[in-house]
Amino acid sequence: MMTLRIIARLLDYPDQALWEHQDELLAALEPACELDLHYSALLMQFIRDLYARPLLDAQADYCERFDRGRATSLLLFEHVHGESRDRGQAMVDLMAQYRADGLQIDSRELPDFLPLYLEYLASRSDEAACEGLQDIAPILALLGARLHQRGCAYGVLFDILLALSGSDIQAQALKQQVAAEARDDTPQALDAVWEEEQIKFLGEPQGCASAQQTAHQRRFAGAVAPQYLDLSDALTGTKGR
């Protein structure tokens, strides 16, 4: 699927090389037949809008959307395992899957980085690629809903990936879930993540400062808690991978 390669590049950090090869990217999309006219037009419009901006602005927007907080992280296992020990084993299993299918990673990206996973799927048959997209469809739907809720143009790319997967996930239910979530990318939420707990000596009563800090951390606890998904058929789930 050439479309997967194109979306993988668009979901990677925008660099000078991407800006220098705009014509080649658009030309590669023309013969791709995986999308209907509606989604093909959406993808073309996204590409044109992206290139209409200065590169530095596009880079800043990318970091703002994907590097602040965990809710829109492009690391797939962030949304499955969080910080649990299972995440490490899932990484090992996914790397083994890549090697078994002849993919050698020549970058420093983690194996569950979404653009890398899409590159892998693009190298496989259409049937295998669709199956791989279905494995992560709940993550794609959740990320897309969050990006749309934040008014981010990148949400369109996740709509297209869901369309390619053939998944029947109900987007409306996710919109309601996302609307009820506390944002984890606000300055207050980010401060709460990095805020160090005040040192207290044994037997020391809690003072006013400690009480205020505890209240502050409790206030934003919901904003910084990662949203994990229960995916029985996730990347290294029950399908033997």
C-alpha cells in the first residue's frame, strides 16, 4: 500500500527533506488505488495545507501535538502497556516480528513508533497490511478523536488509516470519551508531572506547604494519568505475532 508509506512519512517529524520533495510525494499518491475519491481528496488537501506553512511552523506544531503529554503519543505501546513491564517484552516481540518478515531497522526509533509500523505494513501484502491496521484500530480511533477534539489537522490521517483498516469502530462513543478526559498537555498538567515531592523527615508533621502541594498534585492527577487500552488483538496479541 503506497498510501501507508505516504502517511508514515507525513506522521514523522517534518524535516527539510520532506519539504524538498513535495512534488515526488504528490506524484506517488496519484497511482495509489487504496483510497476512494473522498479520502484521496482529504489526503491531498492535508498535504497541500502542510506545505503551505513555513517548515519551522510545521515542526513546532508537530512537537506541540505529539510530544506534549502521552494522550497523543505516536508510540503505540504507550496506549496499551503504559509504563508496565509488559511494554519491554512487547517491544522485543515486535522487533522479532520485524526481523522474521525481513525488516531491518536503520534508525533510532522505537519499534512501536507508528510511522515505523506503517512502513512495515506497507512492505507486506494488502491483506496483511489491513490485518495489521485492524490490530491497532482502537489506538488509531482514539488518537484521531483526541486530535480532532484539539482542532488538529493530523486527525484526518487517522481517519484515513481507519478507512484503510476496514474497522467498524464507532467514532461517536470515542468522541464522548475524549470529551470527558482531562487534557495532559496543558502547562499545569505538564508541571504536575515534573513537580518533585517535598522532602519530609521522619515524624515531621505535614506543614502548609506540603498540604498545598498535595492538593496541587491531586488536582492534576487525572490530567497526567495515561489512558491505557485493553486490546486483545494488539500488535503482539493473540494472532501469533
